[in-house]
Amino acid sequence: MENEIPKLDLPEDVITGRLMDTNILSLYTNFPCRLKAKIFVFCKKGNIEASINMENYVIKENCIAIVPHGSILKINKIEGEIELYFIGFSSSFLKQINPVKSIVDTHYAIKRKPVLELNPKIAQAVYENIEPFVRTQEEGAILNNDFNRHIFMAIMYGLGILYENEKPKSELLSTNERITQDFSQAVMDNYIKERNVSFYANLLRITPAYLSTIIKQTTGKTCTDIIAEMVIMDAKAQLKSTNLPIQEIAYSLNFTNVSFFGKYFKRHVGIGPLEYRKGGNDRRQEKS
């Protein structure tokens, strides 16, 4: 069972299942994991507090949670009896999907808001569609690539409709809230190569000073803090959930050398990357 939701990628194009055991989810509570797969989850029972790309969410009864590929996931708390249904698509499968506009739009909507709370009628309809599919997979049914692509497209089109219905709520966002959302999205898309506030200000077509003021007002953090948090979250995920050499992790995050990466990591975590990999705790989190 432990291998049904691998921490990085899926061994098959599509894997489905039902989780009713908190021990499985507990594998993701100790440190963040960076997923290459795309995971769709429907919550029938239970209450889970999780962070997806540094943002905290509550996944409860009648919620859909989508963990986009490339996301950094950490489960913070699990409460009550759980019943989750999931469908996961591997990174190799996702490369086969043609990026039509509607799918791309839905993908960005998901990245902005990966958890949706459904009304009971829609939630029941989702359950009635996903449960038989999961059951057939549990019974050993083997599906071909064409069917898997149809399933993926059907899920994305269905989510597109749900996100369209969410638009009136999003339109109520203030200018500052919208800029904060856009900045957070831009950081997720570019943090590996770009860590300069001016880059993000230019991207959003505002001045660096104005961006810094808005982010501080809405989050209590600086732009640099948020960029660094994303870099460190990725570094932690790679240190804990892969066996990659630290040098390779440093290069993957666009550090010119291991020494610079080590100093950056220690400045933000309180200990070096090797000590953290061996089981050391984030000292800055312990103080907060």
C-alpha cells in the first residue's frame, strides 16, 4: 500500500485508489515532498490540513484537492476517520497530453486554487463517478492509453466548469489581493531562475517599491522572504525525498556552487543541508 502514492512520481501512467488509513498519509507529514505526478483527490470523510506550494489548505468532506505536477506537498494535520479517493497521472503520461487552451486555463486556475469545496449535490455526483472507476482498478482492470487520456481530459473539462462557477467569487478580490496572488503564482513559476524583486515587478507591470509595499501589507512578509521560502521548500523536499547529491540539488536550484547553496540554506533554516538531510530540524521554525 505504501507504494500506491509514491513521493515523487508514479510507476504507471495512471494509478487510482481509496485511502482509509491515516498511516499512509503520515508519510507526508514529516517533510515536504515535490511531486512530478498530478494527483486528483476527492474527500468523502475526514479533515486534512496540508500545504501546497507554501499555501495552507483544509481538505474536508466534499472537497476536491488537486496537486499539480511539480508541486511541493506537506501534510500538517489529519483529523477524524478519513476516506479519500484519488486518481494520479505520471509525469511521462502528462507529457503525452496536448496543451489545448481550455486545459491550460484550467491548469492555471488549479495552481491558483488547488482545493475546491463542493456543494453536496455536486460532491455526490463526483463520488458516483469516481468510486466505480476506482473500484474497477482495485479489481485489476487494465486500461489502455486512449481511455486514460479520455479520463484525464474529462476530469480537466469538469474542473474547468467548476472553476468557471468560482469566477464571481474571485472577481471580488481587491487589487492588492489580486497582485499578491499574481506575485505568488509568478514566484512558483520562476523561483528557480529568478530571485530578484525587480523581475517580478516588471512581470506584473508595477514598480518594485509598490510590489514590496503590497506584499508586506497583505502577507506580513517581504517579497524576498516569499521567494526564499519557495527555494528552501524545494531544497528541503529534494534533500529528504531523494538521494541526489547535494551538489546536484544546488545546481537544480540554480546555485553556482555548493558553498553558496549551503550558506543560503543555513541562513534560512539554521542548519546546513547535510545536517538537515540527516534528520536535523529547521531551527527557524522551532523558534516561530
